[in-house]
Amino acid sequence: MAPPAATAEAAPAAAGGRLAALSNSSDADHIRALYVQTPTTLTGNAVGLALLGAIFWQLAPRTDLLGWLGVGGLLWLLRLAHYLRFRLRRGAAPELLRSWRRSWELLVLAQGSMWGVAVWLFWGLGTPYHLVALVFIVYSYCLGSVQMLATQQRVFVAFLTLVLAPTIARIASDSSQPWNLQLAVILTLLFFITLLMARTYGHALGQAIRLKARTDELAARLRAEMAVTEQARREAEAANRAKTQFFAAASHDLRQPLHAMGLFAEALRQRSHDPEVSALVNSINESVDALEGLFGELLDITRIDSGGVDVRPAAVPLRELFSRLRLHFEPVAFEKGLMLSFRGAQHVVHTDPLLLERILRNLVSNAIRYTEDGGVLLSCRRRGERLLLQVWDSGIGIPPESLPRIWEEFFQAQGNRPLEAHHRKGLGLGLAIVKRLAGLLGATIDVRSRVGHGTVFSLELAPGREQRALEPGSSGPRAAPGLTLHGRLVLVVEDEPAVRDGLTVLLQAWGAQVVAYDGVESLQAALATGGHARPDLLLVDYRLPQGRTGIHALQVLRAHWPGQRLPAIVITGSSLGGHEDEAVTYDYHLLLKPVLPGKLRAMIAFKLNVTAGSP
């Protein structure tokens, strides 16, 4: 950091530099303005030469007249060449323009002398008409020079003196005219009046040129600042994209071991009936679930803030949406002894199905987390021309002073009693995400709450019209807390050894026969040699080696058993979206890593339509 003295010295220096640059720019603009007016001046001079030549052709001695016209024509040609040089090099540097101005001033003064000499040569010839015409033409050039030379005060005074001083002297010395002295006095007054006019006009024109130079400087500075701002915006967008990609990659890589840990923990529970082991497994699963929530919240808020969320409205049948939510949350609600209810599934809303599902998932998840007794209700009913979606719970409620802040990032409301450990899961981003997603949908969201009685979140949406029939069995059966897969063959495709082993151990603990492969190539090799019987369920990872995906594995398997329905579950560690359309196209259900055993159990029960104890 520079010392104060150095800063104090640098400031005047910088200011002086800016003033010098401004002065150079203003000076160059003055010179360019002179050249811009040159064509008009040359035209006027040509007309004046022609008029005086015509008026005094029969009156003046030919030698004097032709000599004067020759000098005038030569000066005219020199000024024309001067102007053409400027036209060819309009962008010349200020230093070069200043050197040109000196020769330009000499030519102007020479022309002024020429008009002063004209009065000495032609005064007294002809009638008073000829004398008035001579004075009128000469003085008209004095008036015309006001606009051109007003910003060049010294040159203008010299030009005016060279024109009018000889004129006044010649008229005052002509005693043959009785009004010569009166005319000389009048011309003297006009001399000073013209000087005053030029001074006033020069100040105004100079101020306008300085303002233009200042405007150009400010415009250049603004363009530079805009360029810096645009560069910063591009860098910020690139940083946002890099951040999103980093979170996506980190999320996928970190979800893999968490996913395997949850599977092994559940397999341990199946093999041990020790209550302490079961308690430890529950703790592990809760930790895995909490980490999954953290990953999801961070990725969601990153995508929204970086503008990576597209809104694609469509007709959304709530029956299908409620079925997916029931499938996802019923095992969690069951474990807490809560009743999860849905009302108004017959309605259809018009909105983005993915964003609406994400909003409802966050609200239902919060409702279950903060409810210890009673239940959670997701309902839809008409309110005028709109549909009102509401999530009710009988939980701990939100204090009134906290209600305005619940939509803020990293804020978690504190009630009258300390929050339990499972209440403090997450970063406090869930409702901030809900608010932003609702804003993207153009929907209003409200909340009402009473401490100790519960909370209700309300979301208003436009009604829609269902465009296709519901698939049979889309509502799905109630997920069973226990599951037996005796006699069922499950085919697993997973390249991560720990996850593959964890799935195998867990499925075998549930009674299933398991065949596992590490990629599409090994799967194709096994099928080519005869392989095994048709599987009852496909459990496939989305990202596989050699650039393959779970879609390729499903295509290979369904091509091997054409015409037979093969229920499929695809598991992915990427939560950036885009898989939902593929899930519809390729007929599979999607689970996001880390998959808790309860969710996996519920999904398998749904796909195979089995309940506890049924084969």
C-alpha cells in the first residue's frame, strides 16, 4: 500500500495527466472543426473573386486586376490542397494537426491581406454603387470568418486587421468623397463589434468542443468499465458452471462409498439380532441419510443460483405424483409411526413436473422430520380458478418470530425446546430451495404454524388437463417394512466392487438369488454363453465403464428376452437431473445414491408387487 504522501502526490499527477489528455483532444477537435468548414470558405472566396472580377473588369487596370485575381486564385488552390491533405489523413495525430494549423493560418492571413489590398486597388473606381459593392463584399468575409476563426482569437484579430485596417485607412484618405470620414467611422465601429461577436461565439464554441471531448472521454471510460464488467460476468458464469460441475462430480464420487456403507450396515443387521448392533445400524443409516440431504441441498441451490434450471410446464396428474411421493416417504413415515395421507389425487395441475415434485419432496421431508406424533397430509383442492396444494403436519411448529426468516439460507428455526439430533439434519437450505423453485414456477407459497400443533405450507398453481391415461398399478402397493424375495432372481450391474458386494449381500439376506456383473461387456459375454434364467428384477448402476450407461445394460437384457417385461431399477450418484425423461422412455424407476435400505426395499416391493412374507 502506498504511503499517504505518495498517494497525495500521485493524485495531482494523475489529474494533470487527464487534463493534458483532455486538452490535446480538445485542441485536435478545434483544428478538425477548422478543416470541416474549409469547403464553405473556399466556395465563398471563389464567389468573391468572381464578383469583384466582374464588377471591376471594365473599370480597373487590367494588370492590377489580373495580378490580384492571380494571387487570389493561387491562394485558393493552396488552401484546397491543404484541405485535401486533411481529407486523406483524417485520423492524423494531434501533433501533426498542430503543425498543419500553422501553415493553414498563414494561408488565411494571406487571403485577408488580399482582400485588404483589393480596397486599395479598386476604391475610387466607378460609381458609388461600385464602391458600396466593394465594401459589402470585403466586410462579408469579415463576418464569415467569425464562425471559422472564433476559436482562434489571435488569428481572427490578425485577419480582421489585415482586411479592415487598409480598408478604413483607404476610405478615410479619400477626400474626393464627402462621406468618406463617416464611412470610415462606421467601419471602425463594425471592426470592434465584429471582434465582440467573435469573442462571444468563440467562448460558446470552445465550451461545446470541450464538452464533446469530455463526453468522448467519459464514453471511452464507460466502454472500458463495461468491458471489465462483461469480462467479470463471463468469469462469474464460468465459475458457477465449474462449481456446479465440481459439486456434481464430488457428489457422485462421495455417494458411492456412502451407498455401499448403507448396504453393508443393513446386511449386518440381517445377520445379527443383537439390539446394540441394530442401534448402530440405525445410526449409520441416519448419518448416510443426512449426508444425502446435504448433497442434494448443495446441488439444488447451486443449480438454481447458476441459472441451470429450465422450467418446462406440462399437465401433471397428481395421482402419479402422489404415488411416487408415497413410495419414497411411506417407509420413513412408517418407521416413525406416522400416518402419511394423500387427498385430491384426482386433480391435474399445469406446471413443471420435476420442479413441483422437488418442492413437495422438500416439504414432506421437513414435515416428517419435525413430526413426532400424528401424521402428515398432502392435499389438493380447488380455490376459485386455481388449485391449492397443501402439506399439513402435526409437528412441533414454528415460532411466530421465526416465520419471516424460514426462507433464508442456512436458517433453522428454534422452538421453545432444543431440537433433537434428527431435527438438525441439513444446512437449512430446504425451504430456501422451495421458495426459489416456487418463484421459477411463478407460484405463491405461504406458511401458517402454531407451536406444538403443527404447520401447513400452501402452494397455488394453475389447473391442467390430463392428456394420457394413467398406467395400471401406478399408485403402487404400500411398502412393507419387511421383505422376502425367496425364489426371485435379481440381476445386478454395478462397476464399484464395494457397492456390488453390498447389494449382493443385502439381497441375499432378503432371500433373493443374485447374479452380479461389473459392466456391459461382462454381461454380454455371460449372455452369449447361455448365462442363466430370466431375472425377475434388474438393478443397474447408471454410470458404467467404457462410457456405457445403465440404459445400454437394459437394452442388452431386454433384447435377450424380447417380449417379456423386465422390471428395472436404475441407481445413480448424479442429482443434476435429466434422467426422468429417460426413465419414462426406457421404463425404469430411478433411485439416487446413497440408497437407504428402506427406500430400496420399498422400491423392490413396488416393482415386484410383493409384500412382507409373500414370494
